[in-house]
Amino acid sequence: MAEIYIRNGFLLTMKGEGLGTIEEGAVAIDGSEIVAVGKTAELDKSYMNSKKVIEAKGKAVLPGFVDVHIHTSGTITRGQGQDVPEIEWMLKAMAPFGKYTKPEHSIAGSRLGVLEGLKSGVTTFGEIGGNTIPVTENVFIPSGVRATIANTINEIGPGSRPDANKPYIYYPDVGEKKLKDAIELYEKMDKKGDGRINVIFAPHGADFMSKETLFKVKEEAKKRGKLAHMHVAQGGREAIQIKLRYGTTTIKWLDSIGYLDENLIAAHCHHSTDEEVEILAKRGVRYASCPASIGIIDGIVPPLALFIQKGGKYAGLGSDQAAGSTGHNMLIQLKAAALLNKTRHADPSILPTWKTLRIATIEGAQTIGLGDQVGSIEIGKKADVILIDLKYPHLTPIVSKPVRNVAPNLVYYARGDEVETVICNGKIIVDDHKCLTMAEEEVMENAQKAAEEVCYAAVDDYMAADSLLAKAVKKGLL
Ligand SMILES: [Zn+2]
């Protein structure tokens, strides 16, 4: 007997090197953990009298998805920052919203981002942001999801960036305050929510702070046995800054100062040469790749497949931000990752479906340091399990020979709304496609209200910044 018993499903456990498929498979969950995995005929003998029995015939049963790099609070600016040159994205399309965004707006945005991810099967969020204590208290803990959370640390103040072609002006007091906030987040929130919250540290990027502060942050993380999660080589803006300041590229500079190692999760890394990707792989850096977001805001395919080819140990997929992306739905992210990387390499055999699904689950969990807890369906692991209904025209037919096509159908055809049940830490938090921990209508209404407040307040600043998107608006093109 267990608390939850899932039977007769098509299990993709991620155990071993491939998908770890078990047809007519079953999983038993007790407390927060998986206590049995195997064939239904076998497990039925011990678990048919469990408190809740879930019939999973015609359903795929997977570990919950891991979104390794996400900024949920930005979800209220969805659609406000795309189709602009990369150099304009942050300074002309995103910056105008910053000064009107209040803590309650980031909470509303974060709740929407988590709801979106959760409903499409994400159980672990690699959140980076500001205002993280209230967001953790009001969103991540009550929604029942798992998260690695980091408060962004930089030395950027209001007057830091008068000219993108001159070195940013750093404010050490800003850096100190943000590091203090990050430590406070760790002290107050680490291991909260029945252990679902894992606080790590986020130096914003090599262009946003001094070398001394970069090291200080990594030291504070290491002292607490935590990883550092940083944006690395994230585009032209950063490349200009690093060249101005250090006369080289981000990855080469970080390598020269000994910053690249297995304690670093490096996000993006798309402004890089093949040789630099090899350096990242060799140093054991963990790679958070966000192909859809970077494709849209930079017009570049990040080197996910290349990193793997070069021997990179851990790589995961992130949805990043919503203002110029495809959103926080991992089944959409899977398609973007596969399509873009196949195209980048002009090689359709790159990122086969079994690998893409592993990257979105077990390898993503390993990337953010949770590989021993989640990412696969195995005895002793935390029970983060999702059920995906396969009875849709676009997922039909399902056959088991010669190729078991469940994985290809999920990676290339699923939309995300087929996710029927989400279990996190042994608790059912989405049941029959409905979220049990958040009032969905209310979440959307609040996010709508927050977006109207922020976007409408920022209109004059946004139009004055005159990005290519603002120009299109002025011309009445959208
Ligand atoms: Zn990011």
C-alpha cells in the first residue's frame, strides 16, 4: 500500500542512458518519495490497495520537466520585446518597464509564469530574479513546485548605462546590498516548502560587476555548498563591455581568472566560438541553454549540441524570459531546441528525441545540482511525476514496433496542454488539467491588471526609447 499508485502507463523513467522505458509500467509514491517502479502486473500485487490509484492506460508517465533558467516575474511583459536588434532589447525594449515594476507586479508575473510552466509539466524552476523573498513566499512555496532560486546580484544603478559603447559605471554599494539580499534569501528560504526550495547564488553577468564582486559572490555560494548561476557570453551588449574593460571575450576572460568550473551554471553562452564552447566543456561548467529565447532576442542558436559534442557533462533547457520568447512551456522548448540545433549543424541526427527528453528532465536536474533528488523515476527519488494524455489526433497513433514512438510524438508534436496530472514532492498539484494550488482565473486576472499598470505607465518611456518595435507601433504596423 502507498499513498499514490499509478498503473498501466507508458513509463519513460530516464533511468540508465536512454529513456528507461517500461511499457505497462507502474509507480508507487509514499510521502514525498517514489517507493516502487516496475511492471504493473508485478506491482499490482502490493499496491492496488493504495489510497489513490491512477489509471494511466493511454498516458505517458515521465519525471516532471526541469526548466533550468527562467525569470518568471517578467511574464507580465510578454510580447513587449521581440523583433528588435539585440543591442536594443534590454536597453530600449525592457528597461522602460523596470522603473514602473513594483514588488506586487513581479509576484503577479511570477505566479503566471509558474502556472504556465506547471500546466505543461514543469515541476522544477531554475528561477533568477529580484524581489525573490516575496516571490518565494507568495508563489513558489504555495504553488507546490520545486525551485532553485537566486537573487540577481550586480553593481548596476540607474546611472550605470548612459552609453552602451562606454564601460558601465559600477556602484559597489548596489553590489553589496544585492549580495546581502541574496544571503538573506538563502537564510530565510533555503530548504523551505518541505525542502522544495533550494537557494543558490546569481552573479548577473561578467559585464555587470567588478571582478572582485564576481569572486565574492562565488565564494559566498561555495561556503554554503551552493552553485552560482550566471549569464555568460549572452550577446553583443556584453561582448562590447568585456572588450572595453578587459580587451578580450567573456569566456576567455572568465577562464583566465579561473572562474569557470563545476560550481558554475553558465546560461546562454551563445556569443562564443567553438573553441570557447570547448573550454566551457573542459572546465566542467554546467550549461543552461535557452534556444527559443536566444533565437528570438539574439537571432542566434545557442551551442547546446556543440557543448555536448565537446564533452560537456551537464546541460539543461531553459525558457528564460517571456518578453521575446516562446513562453514557459517545456514541450514547446523541446521543439525549439531540436529544430534549431539540427539546423545549426545542418544535421538531422543531432539531438535525437531520447536525448532532448533527457535534457529536459534528468540532465536538467543534474545541471542545476538536483540530479540526486529529481529528474528520473527511480526508487528513493522525490516524487515529481507527470502524466501526459496521448489521446489526441496529433499524438496518434502510438505504436511500439519497430520504433516506440511515444518520445518522438511528445518532442515533435505535443503542445503542452496534454499534460493531465502533475505530482510534485508526492503531492498532486495538477489534476485533470486543473491546477489545485492556484486559482487559475485569478492568477490570469491579476497578471492582466499588473501588465496594464506597468505597460501603460511605461508608454512614454518606451516610445521615447524608440526601438525598432516602437517604430513599428508608431507606423501602425501592429
Ligand atoms: Zn536569464
